[in-house]
Amino acid sequence: MIDGVVTFKQLADFYDTFHMDKEFSNAIDFLSGSIVVDMAQLKEELYASEDAHLLGAVEYMQKYYPSAISLIELIPKEKRKFTH
């Protein structure tokens, strides 16, 4: 994480590692106001991939980072932040 900005891989790794922990929901509540998701990184990764001409950003996230999507869905919409 750099300056509060996280990548989709970092979100997926966090979710995969901790989602079964009994304190997970408390961690999400605590972190949800400070997480900023790096969309620029995702787009760079997509454009450099073999899926660049087949998938849009959402489809790419669904294919490669389903755990990150699961984590983002736990954050209230009004607290979700993205940087481009």
C-alpha cells in the first residue's frame, strides 16, 4: 500500500487471508474509510494482458480478482474510493 492506495491484488490477498477470521467484519468497518482502490494499476495490468481486447475493466476484475470484488462489496458504497 502506498499512501492509502491499494491494488486489486492486495485486496484479494487480504480477503483470501482473513475473510474467515472472526474479527474480519470489524477490520472492514475500520478500514473502509481509508481504502482507496488503484484503478490505474488495474487498467495498466489489463492493457498489458492477453485479455486486453476481450475484457473490460469489470470483466477483468471478475476473472482475476473475484476476492477483491467480494471485499469491495462489503464496503458501504458511500465509503468506496477509487483513484484513476
